Amino acid sequence: MFTTRPTLQGTFGMASSTHWLASQTAMSVLEDGGNAYDAAVAAGFVLHVVEPHLNGPAGEVPIILAPADGPVQVLCGQGGAPAGASVEHYTSLGLELVPGTGPLAAAVPGAFDAWMTLLRDHGTLSLERVLGYAIGYAEHGHPAVERVGETVETVRELFETEWTTSAALYLPGGRSPAPGALLKNPSLAATWQRLLAESAAAGPGREQRIEAARRIWREGFIADALLAASARPTMDTSGERHTGTLTGDDLAGWEAAYEEPATYDWNGWTVCKAGAWSQGPSMLQQLALLPDGLTAADVEFADSDTDSGHTGFADPAFVHRLIEGTKLAMADREAWYGDADGASVVPVEALLSAGYNDERRALIGDSASVALRPGSPGGLAPRMAAHATAVAEGREAFLAAGAAAGAGEPTVARDGATKGDTCHIDVVDRWGNMVSATPSGGWLHSNPVVPELGFPLGTRLQMTWLEPGLPNSLTPGRRPRTTLTPSLALRDGQPVLAFGTPGGDQQDQWQTHFFLAAALRPYVRGGLDLQGAVDAPNWHTDSFPGSFYPRAMRPGSVTIESRAGGAVTEGLRRRGHDVESGPAWSEGRLCAVARDPETGVLSAAANPRGMQGYAVGR
């Protein structure tokens, strides 16, 4: 079978990420004696530099880690809503949705503290060594990828007229970064250099310095600059200038925390995700909705009828079932997921129960559904946001004007959007430590660049609803329900596979398809065919309200890569799906690493789409 690249195999270490410089940074750390967690942190800070259109230090990052000598854990790097971020405050400003940009959309920044916590608790190297790679790329420059300049051009007018601090960094001399041109961020380099200098005063101990860095972020010069940025009136997607609600107490009082993962057992695998404050359990629900006892013999993999030679799911009936299962899982996401307290509000166990999914599976018929159909786990009545219900019933003007807007992440500009993604990194080391992380938010077009720091605030609060009483209502202290959703899978209790993708609402769709392809596809050289699963033609549906402003929806839609072939495409259309044939390489941004616990053989693969992701290892 032809793939774009080989599935890498080795025994020393493997890394896969959405940018080759981050992947090679991770590998360099492993070569320097660091472990998977040192490598992931160093790569994460490099991603802030080389993919500024996709993430930043004031964004967020959920992390799933499987230490060689301990249980799987989720490290939550998703900050909550500031104390002043209430439904009452936002609606008093005349808002019906949280803006897609600007300081009102900013949650308490979470990424930096999560990376520091991971380094402190599981890493081995010093803060200086880990941050050195990012400082070097920020100070001396790195060749800009195409999407940086393309993204800047989508917000050129906004930068030039309103967000002038962003224009100073990303439009010097009126020119956006050209592909391959050296892009520098001296302010960011200076921020990390000052952080290192101030944290060194805490003493010689490694953990002492990391703790000092965390305090400086929350209470020192970085906190002061972030608070000033939040208080500055800023033009956002509402067309008005607003100030944010972030305070010193919000910054000082929040820190990353560990949690047990949500899990689901399927076909001998245990799949681990973050809890229902993310969309992670929706992947588990999609697996639970599959027919019982599914094996490789039930799923046909065959060459597409194009000239690509790549393989994918060849049975349109099976693809139809996957799409309809996605719609049911995402309808439950809208009705039940969030950071609300109490199992009666977010009943994850009931949502994954066999009886509930038997009932839900029976709703999948031979034809495509266009309705949004949340279930009633444990007999509880679902409750949807009024806006989501209106969108689902077609009563919103977005059907004519904004159906494509907000269909990905991140959202930008005053009244429009640009499609984008986020970032991802997976690492496994020779000791068997494994980590999967999806950093995002704090994009260059989320908020104006804080000139003293070289990066902006994030916008994750746009995922909350301005309607009280919902699991995902905007509530002080609560985390917005994020789309960020790394994955880790075990067999017989042993960590085997770490994977993830950018893509907003598509993340747990593409990951489900990848996981099924990897789990059901024949082995290559005795191991999982990771690259074949990454390369397989992919698809997604937007048949549910999007998580990003303006919360659009396309009922019955399926966007599928043209490489999937006419038989699958036409088979879906005959079943009533509104099929859009997308470019041949447009769906999915998967990264993955794996470890065979019996042999210790490591493997890795990365997405060829966009000519940016890369896997390395030996």
C-alpha cells in the first residue's frame, strides 16, 4: 500500500507535531538526555513561536500523559472565566453571543502554567534548557510558513486601523510575512529572557526556578502587562470596542490541575480523553455507537477509485453510520457538555452506558438526518441554548450569510472569519513515557499583541453561551467547553498510542476515523500502520452548532476528500447527505506516536496535508 511517508520505527524516541521545527526540537531534547515531558514542553514553546497564527502562551493546552511508572492523567491547561465574566455583564452590553475576538472573549490564560506544571512534575531538564529553543527562534528568526502571512492578510485592515501593536509585529513596513522569510519576535524573546533572569533569583534548584516562573506569570511583570491589555478598549467581532474582565485575582488564583481521564473500552482498547469540559467524550460516544463486536472483517478498506493509490473506508454504508453517530454524539455535546458541577448536569457515565447507546444507535436509519437530536441519559431532559436551537431549526440568517464562517478555528475579524487550525504534539521516549498535547488559543488574530510581551490574550470564552442554567453557560470560574482534545489509547492496560489533531469541531471526528483505521488496518512491519491511517481519505460534518463565533451550522452536510472516490461520495448522496467534495488533501491534521509494550519498538507518523507536520525519531 502506498503512503506519503513511511511509518517511522525505532527504539530511542519519537515525536510528531504540526510543525517540523517543533518535532525536531522535541527530538533534540530527547537526544540531550531529556524525557518525553521535557521534549513536549520545549516543542510547545517552539510552537508558540513558529505557529503564532495557531497558538500562543496566553492560550490553553489540555495534556494527556502516561508515565512509564504511573497511571494515565489529564493535565488541564484550560483556564476558567474571570470573576467578572457573567451572563449579566455581557448581556448588559447588548451582546447575544460572546465576541469571537477581543478581551471579552479571554479566559484566564492556561497554557503557560500547564507547561510549567508538566515540566516541574514530570520533566528532568532546567527551565533554561527547555526555553532556549523558543528563545532562539524568536530572537534570530525562523522561516515563516505560508499560513502566517495568509492569516495576517485576512486581518490587515483591522491591524492597521485598530490593533496597531499587532501591525507593528506582523506588518512591518506594511508587508505581511512572506513564505520562507525570517520571522522574528524580539519582544517574545525578551519576555522569556527576563523570565529566566528573574526566576534565577529564586535559587539554584530546578523546581524552585520553575515555581518562580509560575509566580512571575501570575503576579509579576507578565501579569501586569496582560491585565493592562485586558483593560484596554479593543475592537472585536461585535463591531464595538470593549474592555475585558480579567483581574489580578483571576491570574493569581488559577493554576493547572491533574484529573482522571474519561475512558471507554472498545475492541480491546481503552481510549482516554479529557472530561466533558472538553469535547473529548464525544469521540468515546462515537465509538460506543458503533455496532457491537466490530472487527476488521466488518470494515472494508480498499483503494479509492482515483489515481492516488491511497486507501480508506470503502463502504459508504459504514461511512454513513459513522456520520450519523457523529451527529448524535455532537447533539449530546450541545445539550450536556460543560464545566457545570454534578453528574446530573454532565452525566458522562450515563452518556457512555451500554443501554443508552443501544437506544441512540437505534435512531440511525438508512437516510441522513438533518435534525439535532440530543438524548435523555438517565431519563434527564436535555436543554439546549436558545441560539443553538434556533440555528438547528433554520431560523438564523447565518444559513444565507455565514454558513462557512466559524466552521473551523480560529475565528477572526470584525464580522467575518478565516478558517484555521491549532497545534498538536505527541512524544514517546525510550523509557516508555508518552504524552499528547493540543496547544491552541492566543492566536495572533485573537487579540492585539501585548507589546511588552510579544503575544496576545486568547478568546476561548466565545465557546460559552450567554444564557443561564446550561452546562456551558458563561459562569465565573468555570472553564469554557473547549474543542481541544488530545487522545491516548491503551491495550491490556498498557499505553500504546498517543494522537491528536487541530481542527476545532472536527478534531474528534478526524481522530475517530484515524483511530478506527489504525486499530482495524493490517499491521505494517509488525506494528500499527500509523501513516496509512493518517493518509486515509477523511471527512467531517457540520450538522450541529459550531463552537466558534458565530456558532454556525450546516444541517445534513458532509465534507469529504475527493480521494475517497465516487463510490463513497455517491453512496452518501443516495442516502440523503449534502456532500461537498473537498480538495484531495484537506481533511485532518493528525499526529501520532506509538509503543509496542512487548518489544519496546516505537513508531510515529504525521500529516502531509499543508506540507507542515512532521514526525521524527530513531
